[in-house]
Amino acid sequence: MGRTKRHNESVEAEFYNASLSKPFAEGGFHKAAKGKFTEGHRKGQKAVCKWFKSGHVHEEKFFKDDIRAMEMSVDLIAKWNKAKIIEQIVRVNVPEVWTFSTSDFFEKDTKVLVEPFIENYRKFNSNTGWNDTSTPWP
């Protein structure tokens, strides 16, 4: 699974209010904004901050559920990679739960998920059943 996981490898990042107030992506439960890592191995690289649209911003349980879902996807993707269904290795971002200690955008102690930004990301499916058939991926 070592090649399947893609970790933060950083301890600090900055996200500007302009980016937070206009998220670049939004899902069923989260919004996402871009920033950059300022300390650690990924210093200078783009980062993503994800937060719940409403409620649960301080409750550890909901973040643990997100992390547990990611770990389950890592197990599935590791099996996929091992089966060599395609030539490429699929990797899963491993988010970390970080807490905003000071922010003009978030309340104090708001928890967020932080992970490396994926360049040229494309979503291939959704909860509504749509899928992208323009790629060679099965």
C-alpha cells in the first residue's frame, strides 16, 4: 500500500480568505479551497482545504468518518493496483484533520481536512451515476 497512499508530509499551510470565500470545488457535504504548504516536505506545493458545508465543524466523529472512508478506498485501490488492470498506479490522497487556530474566515478551532492538490484532476463518476466514457479506463 506504500505506493497507493499520497501523504501531506507537511505541518503548515496558508489559505487566503479570497480562496476560502470562493471555493474551487463543492461536493455533497464539503467545500474545497486552494492554498499552499508553507512548512515541511511539501513546502511551496499547492494544498487543498476541505470543510463541511454546515454543522459538524468541531466534531471529531465526522472527520473520523471521512478518514475511515478514505482508508477503505485505499484498501480497494491497493487491490486494483495489484491486479494491474491498467498500466498506471492509482494513488489516494490521505487527508489530515487540521484545526484553524486563527482565521478571519472560520470560527476559532474549526476543523478542516488538508491534503495535497491534484493537478489536472477529473472526476470520473458521481453519486448520481454519471460516468465519463471518454477515457480508456474500464
